[in-house]
Amino acid sequence: MYFTDRGIEELSNRRGGEDVTLGWLAEKLAEFVDDNPDFEIAIERFATWLARDDEAEDDD
């Protein structure tokens, strides 16, 4: 188990039943980067990955 799996599991357990918008998620990611600038590159990569996730489906 990766260290991050615990955080993902906690997120799922605590908030997994909630509906959120991608706009809300983008705001939360921006807040996180404001508070934790050392993670800016990782969050940027994650956000880009989420934004482009459907491109693989478009190629089929």
C-alpha cells in the first residue's frame, strides 16, 4: 500500500457519498496550492491529467 492510499481511502470513507462539481474541486486544489506551494507541480500535473482524462476515449 502506498502512503497516499491512506489519504485516498480516508477521502472515500468520509466524503465518498457527496456530489461535487469540478469547479468546486478546482477551487479546493487552488486553495491547497496557496497553503502548500511545494505541491504546485504535483497539483498542476494532477489537474491536467483530470482535464485530459477523456482524450484516450476520443481516440478510439
